[in-house]
Amino acid sequence: MIKKLVITIAVIAAIGIASLYGTKTWLKSLLPDKAHFTALKNTQVNDLPYITENPAPYRGKILAVVTSTDKMGQDKPTGYEHTELARAYWVFTANGFKVDIASPKGGKPPVVIDGEDMGAYDYAFLNDKTIQAQVANTLLLSQVDPNDYQAVYFVGGKGTMFDFPDNSDVKRITKALYQNNKVVSAVCHGPAALVNVTLDDGSHLLEGKTVSGFTNEEELFLIPDAKTLFPFLLEDKLVARGATFQPGPQYLEQVVQDGKLITGQNPWSVWTLAERVVAELGYTPKPRALTGEEHSVRLLKIYQQNGLASAKADIANNPKAHQQILVVMHAILAFMQLDIGKGFDLLSLAKAIKAQHA
């Protein structure tokens, strides 16, 4: 009976969308045109003033660690998340830090690139030959000396759930940096690196700490069989290790700082997390214009907290600032969760953004 009701509601929602927006064209009409995506894909470093102008003096090194795991279960591809490496890399380098990239196996790590999440900075990272040569030749983690770094940043990606938790070098580097009053940071699934780190006094690093990471809600929505696919659910394991877990809104920015430990919930948290790392290292982060995606994240939070009218006012007050893709994705998410009213509200926001870019 319940299943039949759910199916019926979903069908009604689909019919409503089709009637209001057109069966084939409603979604396409809300997205940017082809020229927009072509321009994004061709972005070069020289196109980004944040990176090229007013360079900061050299301030030391930060270690970014990515997974070497390329498969989940029998045949599901995985790796590190490209956007989670690229965006933090730009923040760190723009603020004067050299970034070394390491992985458990060294060499070229597997990467996951989600086209709908890609922005100018992400493509510029892909288009830079020097950076890509560095990515293709990551340092072998066992050869990394933690004393060379001011901070470590564990990049997310579902592969981290398999090769970060029990890796002796992940634990060695994390403990050394943390006990020497340096910064330990991780985003999305990256906090899997923290779940088995024990300090010299025998306590667990996570004990009594407040953290974030990819939530059970986010995980199980995307992968219903996550409990059997992964060795554990990240949120559950962080709590089991004695941490207080602070989730934010589903698929929106959430960054939690507890002293030198800085964690982020998902890919949309990377910019803020990286700038928190810079600030914790004692420097004021270089001024940066928010990306269209960040404006849309803020817009979605305004909608959740203050309603549709406030969200539309934000679009009007910040012309051409927002990115409609993320709003459309959240509209689809709302329909999938049978929150029909929210879905239509978000589609109306996407239309308003599209109109400004016309």
C-alpha cells in the first residue's frame, strides 16, 4: 500500500512537471547554453585573476592526500574527487603555500570527474600541464616526512573509505602533524583518514572532537546499499570514535572547526574549508570572488531558512551571480524525495537565474 502511494505521488509529480515545463524541454530550458560550457572547458590559469594577481609570498608546504582505490565492490569505479583537490589546491597556492600531492600507492591515482559540478577553476586545473604532471606522479605516502608540512588535507572520494582508515602512513602523518600543533583537515569522505588515528597518550584523535563529513543521509540517498558496499558509514564511524558529528543541510556547505582539526561535509564545502586552513595557519585568506556555485549554495540556504520570496530577492540583488545547475539538481532531488512544493519552488528559482543570464 505504501509503495503504491509513493509511486502514485511520483507519477503525479512527473505529470505536473511535464504539463508546466514540457516533457522534453523543461529541464534543458533551465540550463546554460552550449557556449557557456565550451567557455568553461577552455578556462586557463591566466583567465583567473584570483590566482594570477597579487601573489602571496611563500609560506611553506601543505600536503594533499588522495586515494589510490579505483574500484568499490566488484566493478564500481571510484577514486578521489577532482573538484575537492582542484579547489583546495588553488586556495592554498593563491595564499602562498606549495602543495604536494601524495597517495598510498604513489604515481597516478584514479579520479572521479562529475561534469555537472565542474566550474572554471576545476577546468583550469585540468588544463594546466604542470599541475597535471604533478597529479600523474603523486608522492608515495610512505616516503613523506610530515615535518616538511604545515598542514595535511585529505581529499574526499569514495575510494578513501577503503585505503585511508588502516593505512599506517595516513595514521603516522596525521598524528605527527596534530601532535606538533599543525593543521589536520579533510573533506567529504576524506575524514575516513581520521577514524583509526591514536595519539601517543593512547587516546583517539577524534575523541571529544566536533567534526563533519559525508552524512549517512547523503550516502544512503545516493547509494542505498552503502552499508554493505563500504566497510562502514562515515558518520557512524566518526561518532563511534567519540566525535560529535555536526551535519549541515543535505548537499550544501558545512565546515566544522575544532582547534587545529578542520572538516567539511561534502564537495560544496571545499572553498570555505581551504580558507579556514589558511586562516588557522595564521594568515588572512586572499580576497576571492565567490563562484556561481557558491552563490547558489547560499541561495539554497536562504530558501531553506527564509522562503521563496527571500531567495528571489537574493537573485534580484545579485544579478548574474548564481549558477542554475546546482539549483536544478536540488529541484530534482526534492522531487525524488517527494517534496513536490519545494521542487517547483526551486525550478522557479532556476528560471529566474536563467532569465538574468539570457
